Amino acid sequence: MVAGGPASLWQSRSTFDVAAARIAGKLSDRADSEGRSPEFPDLAIAATGAARDPTVPSGNLRHFALLGVRAHSPLEPLPAD
């Protein structure tokens, strides 16, 4: 990772706090109702991102798409706004 890049910016704001925990519970409940069982690390990362509304940097985009959280692979170019 490059110091000061997008991932380090996200990491500097990524605390799993009460707001993220509440969102994780909602994401888990929704996934369970759809017959899916995401692992806690995916829920925690997705909820932390959803609580702060950034795009989560991840090489595993499928897991976050299933949870309804924006994610972007650091291996791909950033989309144009």
C-alpha cells in the first residue's frame, strides 16, 4: 500500500463502534432472511463502511455486493464520478 492512499484513508476512519454494530446486526438479519450466512469479518467491514458511507476497498467485491455495501477493488482503476 502507498502511504496516504485510499486504503490508508479508509483505515484511519474505520472503527467498529456502536453505530457499525447496529448496522452489522441489520445486515446479518437481512442476510439470514435471504438464506445467506455471511461471516462476521465481512459483516463488520461492511457495517463499518456503511456507517461512514465510504466505498470499502476490497479484493472480494462479491461478499460486499451481497450485503449491499459499495466496494471497490484496489486492483482496478477508480470509476469516474
